[in-house]
Amino acid sequence: MPKSVRTVATARATGAGSVRTAVRTAVHAVRGTHAVRGARLSRGVRTALAGSVTAALLGGTVLAGTASATAFEHPKDTKTPPRPPAHMSTVGGDRLGLPGTQVAAAPGVPALPARLTARSWIVADAETGAILAEHNAHWRLAPASTLKMLFADTVLPRFPRSEVHKVAPSDLFGMGEGSSLVGIKENLTYTVRDLWLGVFLRSGNDAVHVLAHMNGGVPKTVADMNAEAHELQADDTHVVTPDGYDEPGQLSSAYDLTLFARQGLQNPDFREYCSTTSAQFPGDYKKGKAGKPTKVRDHFAIQNTNRLLSGDYDLSPYQGIAGVKNGNTTNAGATFTGVAQRGGRTLLVTVMNPKPEHDLVYREAASLLDWGFKAAPVVQPVGTLVPPLSKLPHPTATSTASSGTRVGGKGTEAAITTSSSRGGLWTALGIAGGTAVVLTAVIIVVRRRRPLPSAGGTIGDYRRRSGGRRGRGRRRLPPV
């Protein structure tokens, strides 16, 4: 461990007097290293060290399992918090284009959680697509590793989970400095299942790049992801890297991330991977007595960094949680999309960039889920999650009249059709046209043989039902 890192860790563990003292100590430690001994540190490096030490002391260090930004990046001006655009996308409903919190407050509707700090968030019914409440859901922000959900939507269906791939050195080229890694090594073989567990549990950018090269390379994968975002009507999203690493122009929104999660959860492999709390990952080959490699691989444990799923020292797993993906970078801050089920109702939540406090993104997500489960039976939706373009029927005069939807200009309200959660149906409303907005109900079937994961289950339970390999550490939910 570098001396400066040890100094910061020691300062945090012992409760060293102040951030200023810790920064000064870390600067002296860096100056004392062989590489910079006797050199004068630039103002940029000193500023970056101050930011890094402050984050470390506040519990905001770069988390394992998240896409990481470059090491020395000038921090943004925090004196003037950014404001959402005055006009945002109206995909999903006109109210979603307005800045601020949108909720249909009425007698009997519980109040939203107090002291929410996230720049953007959304709570939606995963089955009906109804948006129960949102706050700047179409604000285009850096997504961090939550963008890996779109990567999975795009690439996961293309390779069977049992396919074996030998990692070439070129597969690992091009990863950003400080990327989160699961520990993939060149010239070793991994199954596609291994790689996806590395993506979802450890948010390994090395696993993402290997899968991207299997898909034809990073540039092709980025183009495929942008095409998939268009298909999902995720118009706030522009992909630059497949792993969510900070790059100029890489943007998404709470609304789009929720679309990505909803799409992915219809795939049983996606559901398994995003709900696995821990797994064994293949390492090097064991060595024999003579020091030569044997034919037996070592394995090491990896744990999901989604703290609502796996918990933390001061945070219990959320009741009914089943994934989906977390992230954290310099530009994005903390981001999280989750799915949970209680009493036959399944909710999705996305939270983007709350205050940089320990596990705050999870605490705010949990409070919004709690609110959603209480409010869902009584609150009127403020918008809807739209279906993929390919699921939209071609509207005709007859079908529009018979479906009970309305066609109108600006200000048209959606006539939201819901269905019983016991029926295993996901209903959504699609939007088409320029100034003329066409709203139509679309039903997406989720087969009962593809249940959501739930608390208390394991990968072994899933495998025994589906005929696959056995494992452990998986949470299951009843079918939807």
C-alpha cells in the first residue's frame, strides 16, 4: 500500500485531529515517496490530495465495485450547486419535463421523505410502469456504473452463460485509470457467467472490457448500447464508454436508468446476476510441490457492493430487495437503481448524486421505497415508464378508440391502464410523435418461470429449478 494511502487510512482509523491536518500529512507523505522526493507538488495535485483525504475521512473513498474517475481531477465548484434545466424531456408525461419534485399530493397520500439530497430520483411501479413520484428524473447526469445495466441489456443476450473465453492481453486494453476490477488475468479462461458475476458483483471494468471485446470491440459495443438506448426510448442517454467510467459527454438520467433496470429484469440471467450477494470467482491455477501449475484453479470470494442487498456495518439489507446496480465516480457521485417487492407489489427506485455521505444513496433509496410501498395504493401517478419502441403497436383510429387512450397535443394526460400483479403482466405507456403525443397501453409479459429473486433464497434454489449449476448467495422474490 502506498505510504500516502496508509497515512490517510491511519488518520481515519485513529480519528486524526482534522481534515487539514490529514491533508498536510498526506502531502508530506507523497513528497517523501521515491518518485517525487524533493519535488514541489503542483497546485492541482495538492487540491486533488485534499479532496481525496476529505472523502476518505468522510467515508467517501472510491468504492471497490464502482467505475472510478481519473486520480487527479480538479473538483468542481461546490459553492454554487448545479440546477436542473428549466425544461427537460417529457418522455413519459408532461410533468416529467418540469424541474423539482412531482407528486400528486392528496388526502391520504403519505408525505415524501424529508431531507432528500439527491439531485435526481424516481419511484415507479415495475409492473404497471406508473411513476409514483419523481424529482428531476430527466436531468441528464453522469451515471457511473449504473450504466452497466444498459451494457447488460445490450450484450448479455448474445452469449450463452456456459461459453468459455480465453482472455487475450488486448481484451484488457483501454480501461480508465483507477478502474474497479474483479481480478481477471490474461491467458486464463472464464465462462460468460463468471464474467457477468464480475460485472454485477464487483462492477469490474475488466469484465466489461472482456465482454465488449467478445462483442466485437469497445467502439462497436458503445454503438450497440446507444442503439439499445434509442430502442428503449432512453433519450437522455449518451454512451461514451461501456463501463460507466467518467468521460465528457457520457450522460444518462434517473428515468433512463430505471428503464434499463426494468428491461433487464425480464431476463432470468440478468435477475440472477444482479441479485447475487456473493460468489466464488476463478483465480490462478494452483501450483504443485515442484512449483508448476496444476489443472486445478484457485477461487476467491467476491461480494456484491450493492449495500441494500449485501448490507454494511451500519446498514441492514433492505427487506425484499433484489438488485439492481450501484455506482460511484468523481463526476457522478453515488448512483443507485434498485428493485424490491413487498406484498405482491414490485417497485423500482433510482437515486442520483446525493450528498457525499457514507451509504447515503442507499438510505435515500430505502426511504423512497418505504414511501412507495405505502403510497402506491392511493397516489395518482405523475407519469409512466415507456416501453421499447419495438413493443409499440402502430396506432390506428380503431385501436386508439378501443384502447381507451387519447391522442392530443401538448398537455395531453396519460390514461394509465394497470393490471393485477398476480397476473404476471407489466403494463406501460408509450409516447410517439413530435408535438402530437400518442399514448397507448402496452403489456409486456413476464413469464412465471422467470421470477424475480427474493430475500432468503440462494443461487442453488434457482439452479435446482432451472436445471443449471449450483451456487450460493442469491436472494429471490415470488413470481410477478
